[in-house]
Amino acid sequence: MTLPSPFMTPEREAFRRDMARFIDSEIKPNIEQWEADKGVPWELHAAIGAFGVFGFGIDEKYGGLGFEDAFMRHDFNELLFGCGASGVAAAVGGRAISISPIAKFASEEFKTTVLPEILAGRMMSSLGITEPGAGSDVANITTKAERKGGKWILNGEKTYITGGMDAEWFVIGARTGGPGLAGISLFLVPHDAPGFSRTPLGGKMGWHCSQQATLHMDDCELPESALLGPENKGFIAIMNNFNFERLSLTSGSLGMMKVCYESALDWARERKTFGQRLIEHQVIAHKFAEMSAKIDLNEAYIERICWAINQGLMPVAELAKAKVQATKSLEFVASEAMQVFGGASYMVGNPVERVWREIKIMAIGGGSEEIMRDLAVRQMGLAGQ
Ligand SMILES: Cc1cc2nc3c(=O)[nH]c(=O)nc-3n(C[C@H](O)[C@H](O)[C@H](O)COP(=O)(O)OP(=O)(O)OC[C@H]3O[C@@H](n4cnc5c(N)ncnc54)[C@H](O)[C@@H]3O)c2cc1C
């Protein structure tokens, strides 16, 4: 946006500048290799962890930043998803959605020994909620946890789990009570627990440098202390997580829109057809007016939401609506950018080609568009709560 933001601060500006410089020098030149390797190097986790970006809202004694700042969460995700391969953000940032239940409910010993390693990017953790039989419908997860002889025994499967092949620790949702959301608890599961195994998921259309796994729990044995937070209250514990995940995917979609806009604009200023540069054809120029309007609107909405979060509010409906607007706008902007590139957009290596393949994971992951609209309607009190 060319207009100045009332929410910009010198601290944010400095953070964005440092992050952008790091992405330009350490990430962008390596993207093609990492996509081909189907993974990012382990050192990248620690290098990004050193920015403190996994420690928002977490006490400094556990390795966190000691403060919450939704704007900086937004800045980080916009820039990292906007690096040109949003899979980099998934590969490294996948841990983010498992951190808050650990910070809130794990034992003091775990929080002083393992949590700082996760926040620093020296260890990986993942969140396992989705199952082969239940994704959007979290209330119907069937992975079961039973108390037996002073231990918890887990049985079930989780799938699509980001970072699942690398993680040393998992936050797993399992059924401990009756049907529905009120019967779900969270467990902290080490990768080497007896009865726990994992298999990598096969080919994906995008996010090539980020791996997903299926987790198998066959009489997986855990100590009593593995229960995270109150029994049967696991859904409440992860709800806040989902909100921050939605903020990150919304900000990330904005970053991806900017990749499309900027690369298409460069092309339109160079490419000549019918004796004129593309940008001089009114039909093409109008595409940029529309694309930049979408970018501005999304940016303004996200900043307003970040402001609300920093005021101590959690605008659940707005986050849900913003995520849908962002992914729909991303679809529009990526499509228009591809039209501007013409045939070149269809070639692997074109900056928009990868974004195009990664739109749908933004629109489906972390709460799909359909589910987000439904949530917004309920949160606004327009339909059954
Ligand atoms: C690359 C990738 C990474 C992921 N990472 C993780 C992870 O780290 N941890 C994790 O737990 N999960 C993860 N997921 C899972 C993701 O969150 C789910 O895929 C998502 O929530 C949708 O669930 P589903 O795929 O089971 O679709 P379903 O729930 O089966 O839904 C299918 C379609 O129907 C629509 N739909 C469903 N119910 C309704 C309804 N009531 N009304 C209208 N439409 C409806 C949905 O919007 C969707 O479009 C990941 C998925 C992918 C692809």
C-alpha cells in the first residue's frame, strides 16, 4: 500500500527490514534447491528461530519474547510466505501451531528444558488434529486415549501433519470423553513413545519443501503427565491456536499476492505487444488497479485485526472472514498475474506458477473457506451458536 499505515512503528519497520534482508540473502537463492530436495536445511529453523518469531506471548524464562505482538506475527508471516515458496513458511513455521498448548500446559520441567529448544528452532514440534476420517469436523475425531494402569494408551491415526517426519514432539488431540468437542483432550507425545510411528505423505501439488506425515498410534503408551491441560477441555485449549494459525495464513496470503503483483508488474513494464509495453494497454493496466485494491483491502483489514488482538480482543469472526477474503483475493490476484505473464506463467520457474499451485492449501488448511464462513456467521450471531 502506498498510503502510510497508522499502525506502523519504527520497531516494526526495523523488524520487517531485517526479516526481508534475511529472506533475500538466505532463502530466495535456495528455494529451487530446497523444493527439489523436498525439505529445508535444519540450520534454517535455528536461523529463523533466532528472530524470536516462535516466542510471541511466551515468557522469557522459557525462551519466549515475553510479549505478544500480532503486528509482528503478521509481518513475519507476510514476508516468509511471500518469499516465493510458501512451503518454506510451512516447513519452519509448522511448529507454531503446537507451541501455545505446550507453553500453557506442559510441566515446568518441560517448559524450561524442551520448549526453549523448540522456540529456538533446534527442535521441531507439530500439532496433530486431523485424521483420515475427520478434518473440518474436529468434533468427530476418533483417536482414543484411555487410562490403564497409571498410563495413557492412545489408539488412532492423524494425517497431513506438517513437520510430522521431523518433529520430536507432538501435540495430539484424542477422545477421552463422550462424543463431540467436550470429549477431546490434548496429549504431549514424544516421537519415540512405545506404539508411535509415522510415515511420510506422498506427492503434493505444492509446498514441496515442507513434509507432511501420517502418525500411527497403536497402543501408544504415555505417562499420566502427558495430558496437556484439563481432561476433556482440549478443544478450548487449541481454539486460540486456530485463531493465530488463521492470522498467519491470512498474512501469508497477502505476502503471496504481493509476489504475484510485483513480478507481473515488472513483466508488464518490459514486455511489448502490438508496439506498446503491456502496462500501456488499458485492459492490462486495469488489472493492476484491481489487484492492488485487493492487496490494500486485505492489508487494511489484517492491520485492524492485529490492532484488536493487541488490545486484548480475539476477533474470531473477523479472523475467519479475513482468511476467506485473503484466499479468494489470492486466487484472483494470482489468476490476473498469470494472464499478464501469458504463456510464461505456465512455465515452471515463473514466480506466479508456484503461487498458483499453493493457493488451495491456503484456502483449505487451518479452516477451509466453507468452515470459516460458517464460523463467522455463528460468531456474529446470525445463525445457531
Ligand atoms: C499440506 C497440508 C498440511 C496440513 N497440516 C496439518 C497439520 O499440521 N495438522 C493438522 O492437524 N492438520 C493439518 N492439515 C489438515 C487440514 O487442516 C485439513 O485438510 C482441513 O482442515 C480440511 O479437512 P479435510 O481435508 O478433512 O476436509 P473435509 O473436512 O473432509 O472437508 C472437505 C470439503 O468439504 C467442506 N466441508 C466440510 N464440512 C462442511 C460443511 N459442514 N458445510 C460446508 N462445507 C463443508 C470443506 O470446506 C472442504 O472443502 C493439513 C492439510 C494439508 C493439505
